[in-house]
Amino acid sequence: MAMPASEIEALIKAAIPDANVTIEDLAGDGDHYAATVVAESFRGLSRVRQHQIVYAALRGRVGGELHALALQTSAP
């Protein structure tokens, strides 16, 4: 089952309200995405912690509805 990019963006923004989120469908199949998440709340956090926050926002959908997510995070 595919997951729409708009749902990924909404889940991330709900958990990280200050995030600027860009989602790209890499294969056109709704299963393989690249996400760039830039948020002031990431400032001072390690890249690993930033990724953990984004994955938590997706509530366990990575590996299920969302087959693959290439993730880039940063503070502005």
C-alpha cells in the first residue's frame, strides 16, 4: 500500500511544527521518497537525533506503508 507525499509531510509537520518539509517521490510509485526537513528545533541536536525525531513523527510507517525514505535534516 502506497503512502501519499502529503501524508508524510502532514505527519512530520504535526510533530515538528517549525519544520520546512520537502518530499520527493523518487520512483513515482508512492513507496520510495526523499525528504528534506529543516527546523530550528533541530539546532544543537546530532544528525542521528534529528532523524530519530522525524522517524518518530512517521509513527512506525517506515518499512510498512512507506517502503523507503532517504532523509536529510538540518537546522536553518
